[in-house]
Amino acid sequence: MFEARLVQGSLLKKVLESIKDLVTDANFDCSQNGFALQAMDSSHVSLVALLLRNDGFEHYRCDRPMTMGMNLTNMSKMLKCAGNDDIITMKADDAGDVVTFMFESPEQDKISDFELKLMDIDSEHLGIPDTEYAATVKMPSAEFQRICRDLSSIGDTVTISVSKDGVKFSTTGDIGQANITCRQNTSVDKEEQTVIELQEPVTLTFALRYLNSFTKATPLAPTVQLQMSKELPVVVQYLIADMGYVRYYLAPKIEDEETAGEA
Amino acid sequence: MFEARLVQGSLLKKVLESIKDLVTDANFDCSQNGFALQAMDSSHVSLVALLLRNDGFEHYRCDRPMTMGMNLTNMSKMLKCAGNDDIITMKADDAGDVVTFMFESPEQDKISDFELKLMDIDSEHLGIPDTEYAATVKMPSAEFQRICRDLSSIGDTVTISVSKDGVKFSTTGDIGQANITCRQNTSVDKEEQTVIELQEPVTLTFALRYLNSFTKATPLAPTVQLQMSKELPVVVQYLIADMGYVRYYLAPKIEDEETAGEA
Amino acid sequence: MFEARLVQGSLLKKVLESIKDLVTDANFDCSQNGFALQAMDSSHVSLVALLLRNDGFEHYRCDRPMTMGMNLTNMSKMLKCAGNDDIITMKADDAGDVVTFMFESPEQDKISDFELKLMDIDSEHLGIPDTEYAATVKMPSAEFQRICRDLSSIGDTVTISVSKDGVKFSTTGDIGQANITCRQNTSVDKEEQTVIELQEPVTLTFALRYLNSFTKATPLAPTVQLQMSKELPVVVQYLIADMGYVRYYLAPKIEDEETAGEA
């Protein structure tokens, strides 16, 4: 038996909005430790990993580890029926073929239960090695979202260059080119700041299309963290209150010149 | 001669929004008592009835009963040109082929008159018998709208069950099923409450598509009233300030099982 | 070398929104006096003229007159990437083939530069004679926008009649007709007023489609000015703070009757 009660139900709604455009069907892994998901996007280019730790739930019970395959479009349809102030409880029997989402309004005068059919989904679990990254950028998540969207109107890819002074986002397209630089900002009067931790400068190029999908997680957290090392996938992380995270991984584009130089 | 002046002109705009998706062409019946309409929706499944009583108008004059056939899409185009604070006056000559809508801005510095061509429309007037209903539910109109919209994302029909404790809305679809229960709520601190008057419990099933059309009347009133009896059409009523109502009638779906049981 | 720094960068964004639907490619004329544009719309029916005087910029330098041909759709894509509080600087070399837009956030923690490719565009500069107009109407720009939009739902053309009491906008269509009259309004408590200066009454008819395009300039100014004389194009003018204007010229439609009467 699995049962998890989340007082701040809107978090679960936002989590789903952050992954449903990237992944259609996915297995959620429930264990004593929490509620997790790892999935490739449908074009098998990027990876999303979600963790909601057990201690973030008001009540959490998972008698034995279980995997629940869900269509995220349908799950999203149901979660959209929860009010933003509702308490959400997820329930499933060990051998059942449905998961139940219960929504309770704050005044307890409206109680809804939505039963979603489970699916069998093939999936392989990738091990993600713990890595020291050459550069870590923390910046306002809304700023990162705005930059990815703005550059998409000019080009298809973005080159991100991190130095100790700031992070530069560049693109080129048919109509011209664009550079946006965010400087390290440690003024105290701004709540969300751009902070850079650097082992060595890094420059990587990514497809904007995927970064734009990742920024669907913006409502989850005021800050986004980018971790980058040469030739490694970037990790784009949004923390979920005190209970977990959504992380996205995307491999950099290999430039022809670089390939030539390294051959 | 017909002439009716409505200081709160936005009411007439909202009335039209509440019926124009359901009915394309309709006859308005003007009499000494007021301004009324009764019409089947274009698929002849549901019925809408509107009444604006003469005493709700600042000025009301109707020398002899007259019927004005209007295309509601065109009427809506004209009423959308009225400001929300405008005073609206309707005028028509006894033998004329147009109706004039006059809009006056509150400061009287903008005066508009819109002349709509009238049409000949065949219509029959249905007698609606006064009935004692087994169950009457009053609930916040925004809540009813939300429930109908939410359930439409899961299924096509809704089963409404009224008991003394509350009203339950249920649906089933390909992706799963859903139940939403609103409990009777008599706490004093909420303005809009769910109140149930019950002769006997009732359970009826309706096409969500029509209920969703009915909820276009939500801006007219904070409360909606559902009246239900076994095998009878539900009456969904929105009161219009102190001057009348919009009522919708929709026959329940007959389940195969019920039919079999009753045969 | 051309360089112009505009502290209120949002003005330039609004200017572009006000002309980009009417004109696709256009030459901007930079001189010591300011930054200007004159262009026919793509159907060669209306004319738009823009002026931003040098003294409206915080910094302005133009070593020699130059013409920069830009695709306004692409220019708009870039300017949309500027924040509403950003400072915008335009830069171009005398013999260059690009113009650079630099955006600085108020806190100087985000600096963007966007480079737009220039184009060669054929254009002829029309002389617009200074004229005394028979009627000048100043009215709230939002009101004028609303009237043009509202009348478009009824008909294709608008007849504007100016008398000393007010200005009347009329249209006729398949579904009926409409007249909207704005009275001269000199009450002190309203900020935006309708004020009429009249040599002689004027009545002219225009295509609503173009007037609706002109009202894209509404965010630029609280007041619009219409100048009209018999058989002459109307001038629709929006002032840009203290630094210039956007003006639109549109020839009146010649009615068959009028033509006959004047032949």
C-alpha cells in the first residue's frame, strides 16, 4: 500500500507541469524514501529526474517499493482539477491497476477523488554519476526563462559561457545575432541574485528547444541552478521547497571545429 | 411602441452571453410585464427561458405585446460595443423592422445608437408545468462551473446524486473516473454556501456539454440553483439581480439498465 | 557613426509596435536632428511618419546623415527582448551593414546586445505639404481605439462627421447600422477630454481596417489628434512624450454621390 498526503497540493500540480511537455508516459518509483521519477524525453535527448522526499509529506506510507506507470497528459488533466489550496493525497494498492488522487478543499466542504488507470511502461534506469562541475551558476529562474525565450526568437541554439564575472548567453540566426550577459550580483537588496562558483571557465552550446521545455519548472522555485563541465551534460536544477528537486540533463552540441581539434 | 431603459446595462450584456452559444436566432417577447425569451438550443435538446420584469427597468413602456426576432450573434456584437457602466435603452416601433440599442456613458459624453435588423423566426412556445422537485441544491455558481469544466476533461456525462449530506458529481472516461462531493455548508463566514432541500434522494445523468453551456451564465449571479426529480429535466437557474432569471432545462440521460429495469 | 541612447527604452518598443503591422521593410533616416521614418503601408494606401528628435535622447550622435533599411518584423523581435525598464542604445558604423541594439537593465546586472542585419530598400520620400485643416479633434486615444474596433464588428468603413458640438462616427453593415457620438467635453475632472477646433464642419469616410492599424499606437499617448479637411487625407497623430510623434495619413473614400455632385 502506498499513501502520501501533501498539504501544499499545488506543488504536485507544478511538478507535473514541469515534466509533462517533455515526457508522455513515465514510471513513478515509490519507496520508503520518497516519490521519484527518472525519464528520457520522447526524442531521447534529455533526461529529467524528480525527487519528492518522504519527509516533505504530511503523511507518507509505502509498505514495499512499487512502480506506477502513468500517462502524464492524463495525470495532468486530473491534477488540474485540484484547487490551488487543496490538500492532495495519492493512494495505490500494492497490486492494483489504478492510482487515486484525492483533493480536499481547505474548508473540507469539497472532496474529490480521481482514479487514474496505470500502464505498463518499459524503462531503464540510468545511473547518473556524481560529478564535480567546473562551473555552477545560480540565477533567478524567471530571468533564465526570459533569456531562453528571447534568444529563441533569434536562433536555435545558445552558447553559454561562464567566467568569474558573469554568464553570457549567445545565439546567431538568419536575422542577426544576440548576446545577453548576466553579471554576478551580490547587492543585498535584491532577493534573487546571480551567483557564480567557478573552477575554470566553461563554454558549451545547447539546443534552445530543450532549455525552453525545462523552464516550465520556473513556478516551482525562485532560483535555478546550472552546473556545467566541458563535454558533460548541463544539469538544470529547480529545488522543490524543502522536499526535493526537478533536475534536467542535456548534452552539449559538439561543434565541428571542436571535433576537428580533438580528433 | 416598446422602450425599456436599463441603468445597469452590463446585465443585458451578460444575459446575452449566457444564451448566445446555445441559441442562434430567437424571438424576444415584449409585454407589459417584461422582456422575455423562450427557446430550444439549436440541437433541440435543452431549453432556455429568460425573464426581465418591467419593474427592473428605470423606464419601461410596451403599448402592445410584440415579438422581436433577433440573431443573437449579431445582437451580441452590438451589445459588446456598450461600456460596462453604460445605460442601455432598447427601442422598437410597433410595425418596425429594426430594434435600436442606445448606449449612454455615465458622463453622458458618449452616446451610441445601434440599429439591428429584425427577423421572422418560427417558434413554438412550450408550456413548462410548475413542479414540486424532489431535490433543490443551491451552490456557488463559480463552483458549479468549475466542476462541470473539470469533469469534462475526464468524461462526457455527469451523474448528479443529491442526498441530505451533499451533492456528488461523478463521471467516467477512458482514462479513469472522478467523483466530486460538495457537502452542505452552513458556516456563516462564507458568503456563498451549498444548501440542499430534499424530499427524497435523486440521481440523474446529464450530458456535460450542455451543462457547460449553461454555466456561461455564471457572471450573472453568485449562486446557481439546481432542481431535480426522477426522470424530469433538471432546472438550472441563475437569478438576475431583483428583476428576473435565466433558466435552463435539460432532460436526463436514460441508462440502458434503468430502461431495462423499468420495461 | 550613429549612436543614440534612450533612457525610457520602452518608448522605442511601443513605436515599433505602432508601425510594424503597417510596414514590413522601411528605411530609418538618421541625421543630426533626430531619428525619423516615412513609409507607405504595404498596400500603398496609407502613409506613416515617425520622428524622434535628438534632444529626446540622453545621448545622441550622428556624424553624417545615414539611412538604415530594416525589416520591422525582425527589429520588433529584437526589441521585444528588452525589458520595459531597460535603457536602449542604438549604434551603427557609417559604412556598416548591421545596427546594434544594446539593452541595459536598471541595475546594470544584465547587458544585452542584439545585432540586426541592414537591408537595401528602395523608397521615395514624399513631401507632405503643411496644411490648415478645417477640423481638429483631440480625444482620448483609448476611446478612439475602442470606437474603431467596435464599429469594425458592424461595417467596413466609418464616416466621421465633425461639428462644433462633437464628432460622430457612423457605419453600416449587413446586420444593421451604428452611430457613436462623442461630445465636446470640457469638464475639469477628467484628464483626457474631447476638444474640437473647427473652421467648418467636415464629413469624410475611411476604411476602418487602416484606422484600426493606426490605433496600435495607443500605448504611446493618452490623446490622439485627428485633422481633417474636405477631400484631403486625415492626419492621425500620437505625440511621443516630448520628443516627437507618430503620424498616419489616410485618404478618404470618394462616395459615388459626392463624385456625381462635384462633376
